[in-house]
Amino acid sequence: MTEKKLPFTKEQIEKIIEKYPTPFHIYDEKAIRENVRRLLKAFSWNKGYKEYFAVKATPNPHIVKFLSEEGCGTDCSSFAELILSEKVGITGKDIMFSSNETPASEYVKARELGATINLDDISHIPFLEKHCGIPELISFRYNPGPLRTGNPIIGDPVESKYGFTKPQIFEGFKIIRDKGAKRFGVHSFVISNELNRASYVGTAKMLFELAVELKNEIGIHLEFVNLSGGIGIPYKPEQDAVDLKALAGEIKEEYNKIIIPNDLHPLKIFSECGRMITGPYGYLVSTVLHKKDIYKQYVGLDASAANLMRPAIYGAYHHITVIGKENAAPDHEYDVVGSLCENNDKFAVNRKLPEIVPGDIIAIHDAGAHGHSMGYNYNGKLRSAELLLRENGEVKMIRRAETVDDYFATLDFSDL
Ligand SMILES: *Cc1c(COP(=O)(O)O)cnc(C)c1O
């Protein structure tokens, strides 16, 4: 069970709304910092452990900045994410560049910043060499194909576009070593939003075993394995968060069984978590504009799928709190919807909630990752602001809301 609490009271949020109109995303800095400290502490048995925060989850420099203060690097997969890291002051080995279908200009930028490059395909070895040379340190992304089952969210690895096959990993390391690379790592991402520890431990075990095979068969001695992201969060109240200490302990057991006896110690463990770092500590706050009573009862918000897309595209559950009615009986049933001209623009369907009236303020939970960042401008909807609830209780605007001028900025009306 996970208690779905809010880090602010009704009075506090009403004050915030006076200054920053809804809808907006608000992030709880204290909770995010404490969460990342738990992760780093759990893996502290591994001296080389590093978390590269997956920037795509919450690409806001203020958030990336305080995560770097806690010791995180960044996991980037696009030019803009590399630039964001650079602007925050994160460069060199603190950037993991895990991209796919990568344009040459992005490899050039990653090399310029000294990022660790995690190649997605064997054909990118000559591509990289041609455009920016072979770095001393290189990582390959491994797709185990039929050797793993993945999970329902990410699907069967055989159907996944990512990574090298197993024979390609061996072939690729031989090729890149001949071209001058000297230090090596492997990466794999086969599960997503997974609450079951065994799946993540399975990825660690798989990569540890691969490290042994690489050493024994072709004399490649890995410096790191990158377990990537995919640790899930309890979107539903009846779910439990992943016990990070237990997870790291189970990975340590595999390390002791596989890495130590095979003379591969010390091997650094990396992760690229996004969702579990910020997801539970970000809220989409919205005001109820209308109520509608037709074949069903609808509650219409000033937010839409353009602010938080997951329910519309995956049917994902996001918990909803009617602020100030936390203790009222959930004796009404509503579809909570946004204003897009798309009938999938529903934050919740048949949700039991207390009676709602126009003007009520709604918090949509677990919107801290893959929330604002997936936002889009369909139907001329403007992206909302992002606010940071600081540790001292102050609220800082860390991204302003778009204006209609932003929306039209790429058009030239004088040219009609
Ligand atoms: C999306 C992604 C992540 C982060 O995944 P989460 O589910 O947010 O933990 C990490 N690495 C890569 C390469 C990704 O594409």
C-alpha cells in the first residue's frame, strides 16, 4: 500500500494559485532529494556506482542541477538533452549518452562534451569513427532477444528496436578494440515501470554473466555494467514502491556469486533511472471548470492530455485527490476529462471520488516523470508552468507557462 499524500495543504495551494494560475506541475524538492539519497545509499556497497538521471523524464535544469548536487550524472539521448546538461555544468564522464538512430551531429556534441557513448548498434562503430573518431571508453547496448522476456510495458526484447544481438556484442568489441578503444562497458534496458525486484536483478545477473563471457572468450575486461532505468513506481495506492535496499542487496549477492570469483572485481554498476527519481514527487494541479451530466458524469479540468499524456496513450492510472476533500467519502463516480477534441483525453474513467463542484482544485499524482516532458501543443494547448516546492517551503517557478506568442513563434504571419 502507498499512501497518496500531498506536500501542501488546501490553504497553501490556494496561495500558490493566486500567483501561478492552474494548470501547473509542482515538484517536491525535499522528497526527490531524500529519494535519490536512498538510491545512492542502497548501492553504496559498489564503490563505482553512479546514477545517471534520465533527463527525458523531467528535463528541467533546476531539477537536474539539484540531482547533480546529490551526485547524479545525466543520461541523455538527444542534442537538446546534451545541451541542457552542459548548461547545468554536467559534462565529461558525468554524462551517459544512450541514444538510438543517432544523427552524426549528436555524436560530435557528445564527444565534444566528453560524454560516455553507449552505442545502440554495431553499424554505428564505423559511423562514429567517420564523424568523430573512436573514443577510449565505449559502451554497447545489449538486446538479449529470446534470452529474456521483458515485461508487458516494454514488450518482448525480440520486438525491441534497441541494442546489439549477443553475437554482435562480441564482434563489436573485437572491432572497436582493434580501432583503439581501451575501456569498455555494457548497457541493457529490457524492463520498464517494473515493481518486481526480480526483473531488475535479472538484468544485473544477465550483464554480470555477459562480463564473464566477454573476459573468457575475447579478453574484454568490462569497467562497468549499466542497468539502465525501468524501476517502477506505485501509481496505484494498492501497489508498493520497490524496496531499494533489498534490490541493491540482491544485486550484491549476484555480484558476489558471479563477479568476484571470476576476477572481475571491481566492476562499476551504473543506473539510468528516471521515473522512480522524480515520478512520485511531481503533481499536476488543475482547477475544475465544468461538470456535465449526460450518459455519464463528467468533471472537466483546465488541464488536458497536453499536460499529462500517459492516461490518454497508455490508459495509465494516475491517482487523483480533490484538494480539501481528502477525508470525504468517495461516493460519486466520474470521468475526469481535459478539453482536447479527442475522446481519449480522460485522466480517469469511472473513478470513485467525493462530490466535485466547479472551482475545486484537483491534484493528479505521480506526474513528476514523463508528465510535463511528454507535453505537446495539440489543439493549440499551451504547455503549463513548472513550479518547485523548495525545502524551506518557498515556491519557485522553474519554467514559465507558454504564451500564445510562444505557440506562434515559428510562424511568419507577415508572409501571408
Ligand atoms: C527512458 C530511458 C531511461 C529511463 O527509464 P525510466 O523508466 O524512466 O527509469 C533510461 N535509459 C534509457 C536509454 C531510456 O531510454
